[in-house]
Amino acid sequence: MERDSEHWEYDKVIEYTRENPDALIEYHNRIPRYYNLQVGVWMTMRLMRLSMVIALLRLHNNLLLRK
């Protein structure tokens, strides 16, 4: 397909989707899993940081109590 218009990529995607209707179904099935994975990774990192902060606060409190 020639790049004769500004939106040639959209035209190509639409053409492919019309020729392969299952591609759109597969796309819609994969998107939620992708975002769930990304959110899961993000939440894991936040929980790891939070647990490190809690551990440091406990250590700090223990050191203050010993004085």
C-alpha cells in the first residue's frame, strides 16, 4: 500500500482487519491481559517499596528505643 495519505497506516489496519476478522477478536482478548500484567508489575513494585519503608521505620524505631 502506498503512503499517499497521512493516514495510510490506519487504512492498512482496516484492510487487514476486514480480511482477518479473528485478528480483532484476538486483539480484544489480549488487551485486558496485557494491562492486568502491567498493573500487576506496578503493584508488585509498589508493595516492595512499601515493605522496605516499613522495615526501615521499624529498624529506626528499634534503634531509638535502645537509646
